[in-house]
Amino acid sequence: MSGLGWMYGADLPLVSVTFARDLTARELLERMGAAPATLAERTREEFREDFGDILHEDDAYVVTAGRYGSWSWAWEHGSWLCVDGDGLLGAVSAGTAALVLHANEKPMVEFRYAENGRLVTGLNTLRGIEPEHRTGLDPDRFDSELRALGARPETGETGPLGLRGLFYRLAEGLGAGMDRDDFLAGTVLSARLRPRPDRAA
């Protein structure tokens, strides 16, 4: 199965995943602002004991992390810091490349790709994928890939893959992915992220 193959058609009300190339999973979480005292490998039982009561709260910032090929991933279980401004993506992509996939039930699907601390391309289906709605230094970077996947970016049509599938395939084309068995592994690297300053209590 391809890099995100298990996610196609899965019932995932919230997807908030940050990927980074050539970083370990621990380095990725550290760049995302993991509180050092919470960053650890945990068995599933330890994970439930530490985070079970707050796992899906949007202000708890619980994440698990792993690695797929040359990319590491971090899954936010109830929050979406990954698309809450450019600061996190900039920090994660310093000296490398990073991308974010976010989807919720609005429906909104977002793909944000950065290199060396700067946003290269931002696509958001709630605004539309037409050229005038994109963000970043090179907003048209993935036009040829979008067309090859059956989308028509000039008119906003996402094609046969649908909203999520289109951005999943873009991520896979870059080499990013997640193994479902790693996501559900008996022992996982996990942490709580620090909230942004304006959200701190």
C-alpha cells in the first residue's frame, strides 16, 4: 500500500499531520515545540494513562510521531497547530523540507509545503485551488502534478480523487507517508506540544 494508502476512504474526522524530511521523529517533535518533560516512548497502556482523558481536546496538543522512509511524521490527535499560522511550519522546515496535511469536517482540506523556513506553496480547498487563492513563494509549484492526478487547478476542480485524495497523492509524490502499523504500534513516541503564546493560560 502506498505512503498514505490506509487513509484513503478511512473515517478520519480530523487529520492534522506534519511531515519533515531528513529529521528523526524526536527532532520533529522538538521543532514543533514539544514540552521536554512529556516527550517519551510510551506503550499503548502508558499512552492511555497519560493522555487518554485529554487525547482529543483541541487545547491539549497531544501528538504521536514516527518515520516513513526519509520523512518523519507527527499526528495531532485533537489540535491543528500545524495550520495555525506559519511559525510552526517555518521552524520545522529550517534547513530541510516540511509539509502539512490538514482536513476537517467543514469540509476543508489544506496542503502546505515549505523549504528552509519559508512557505513555498499553500493550497486550501475551502478557498479554492485556483491560482488566485494560493499562497507561498511558488504557489504554482505543483500544477503539473495536480493535472496529472486529474485535477484542473485553473478552474478549481479536484478531479476523481476528491478533496483529501488529491492532497494525499501530492504528499506521496514527495515521498511522505505513514505506516498504519506504526501509527497504531504497541510503543509510540508521543508528547504534548506547547501552546502558542496567545493561547497559553
